[in-house]
Amino acid sequence: MVQERYHEPVLVTEVVAFLARKPGIYVDGTLGGGGHSLALLQALDASGYAEQSLLIGIDQDYAALCEATGTLHAYAAHTAVVKGNFQDIDALVKRVCREKRLEPRVAGILLDLGVSSFQIDTAERGFSYLRDGSLDMRMNSDGELTAADIINTYEEQDLAWLFWRYGEEPRSRSLAKAIVAYRHNHGAINRTVELANLIRNHAHGGEKVIKTLSRVFQALRIEVNSELDVLRQALDGALRCLDAHGRLAVISYHSLEDRIVKTLFAEKAKSDWGPKGVGLREPLTYGDIALITRKPLSATPQEIALNSRARSAKLRVIEKMPSRSL
Ligand SMILES: C[S@@+](CC[C@H](N)C(=O)[O-])C[C@H]1O[C@@H](n2cnc3c(N)ncnc32)[C@H](O)[C@@H]1O
């Protein structure tokens, strides 16, 4: 019998080529099943760098940490697996380095955003509208807010705002109204199928309903896990803990995430040339980072044919510049 993988890593060849260039500390902020981490360690090993390297793998999901520990077994001596939120990447890296008596100088960081195939496929986690499970959607099972809490307690206008802001759902208002009316008539909505059926009935079937289902489930997941705020904090933290010439690679899967990554990278890469028309030979201040990928990289058609999750993936990579202040 063929064993299904926990999660098929996306754009793995590209990530390894951009990151695994020298011995040092590497951080996988979204360890998942450890697929990217294993590929990074194997590449460092093949270059003779593994002995002087440490991979710090972070995930907020216990199930992922267990799976990755097994995947990275052969490299256990060069791996530190940590439960935590990547919004605290800076502090988590410092803590591990303190314990291991290493300077916290990071050569490469990967953030492969979102949820893993394993999380989506586990019905009881509630991430999928295709599977019957409790409306949970917490990546970290210690978290307090669930999708059911949102669906059953948010006011109509807050639900509408959520579906619009985080799902870009055009029928956000009428959908929120239908949910509140359903709550009033039938009581709490606690199962994924119950919510999915309500959305299907509201949309009167048709092709568009799949898009609405995806958008609403995406919006709930983002809210439950504060994904966008956490991402902003993580990018700042990652840039802080990178060493000069260290690289950060981010794979995003929807436009809300990618916009945050793109905007922050563009801002940090900008040099200050002073007021227009002054004609300086050198900028007043240089950008903190260099864009290694000017445009995001996408998966090849071959990869997409093998792994449909790769279809929406966008990879952006930057390199931290040495400080050039006098
Ligand atoms: C797309 S999967 C990563 C898959 C991984 N690259 C692999 O090769 O198996 C995303 C993982 O990041 C974790 N994650 C998402 N947001 C997180 C956060 N804010 N802090 C820590 N882990 C997070 C999820 O729990 C999930 O396991």
C-alpha cells in the first residue's frame, strides 16, 4: 500500500537553492511535516555544511511537531523542534541559541504560510467544507477562539465585514444576514457541513457556490488564527534575527498574504534619495534588504500536475543587507 504523505512541500527545489548556501542557523517557521526542512538539511549535508549547521523548526500545532520529529530523525543532532507561534520568531530563536550556546545569527528563514494538507484532511480540525467536523479551525489547539465561536456570537455586521475583508466575498452582507437568521431559527451552528449547507442553500447552488465556500472558510481561518497580524509581526521578527546576507523566503497562497509580504519587502528594500531633483550620487540611507526575486516565483506546470496545492503558491525571497550606517 502506498503511504500518503502528511504534506507535499511546495517549490522545494527553489527554496533549497535560494537558502542552503552556507553553514549556519536555519529557521523553518512553519515546520509542518518537515518536508522543506528535510530537503534543506539534505542539501546542507551534501555540501558538507550540516555538521556546522542547526535547523530550528517552529510550529504551533503539536501534530505537526510529532510528524516533523519523525521526518527529521536522521538529522536529530542538527535540529531543534519548538512549539510556538512564528510571530515570536525572534524570541524563540534567541531562546534556542541561548540553550545551545550559539550566537543567534540566522543564515536563512522559511515561512510556508497557511495550513498543511494533513490539517485540511483531518475532518475534526474543521478546516474543510468538504468534510464533516466541528467548526474549530485552530492551528494551535490551545488557542481560545474557534470558528464556531465566531459564527455563533459575532453580530451580523461583524460577520459581513469578516467575509468581505478576509474572504473578499461579494455577497458578504446577505450571507451574514442568512447566518444570523439561521441561528435565530435553529440555534447554534457547530459543524462544518451545517455551515456549508447553509451557504449552499443561500447561494442556490451553481458554480459560484464553491468560490463562496472557499472564501468564507478562508475568512474564518484567518480570523481564528489572526493570520494577517501574525504574519506582519513575523516578517519584522524574521528581518531582525537574520544575519547580514541571510535570506528570508516566504511562500504565500492567497492575495491577502502576498500583499503584506510584497508591500513590506518593497518598503524595506527602498533607499532614501532625498527630495526629488536634488540629484544625490548616493542615497541618504540604503535599503535594509535586497529583493532576490523581483517578481514572485510560481510552481511549474509539472509540479502543479503532481500537487494541486502548488497552483496558488507564490515565493518571494529577500536578502538582508549589512548595516551601512557610519
Ligand atoms: C503549509 S504548512 C507547512 C508545510 C511544511 N513546509 C512541510 O514541508 O511540511 C504550514 C504549517 O505552518 C504552521 N503554522 C501556520 N501559522 C503558524 C504560526 N503563526 N506559527 C507557527 N506555525 C504556524 C501550520 O500549523 C502548518 O503546520
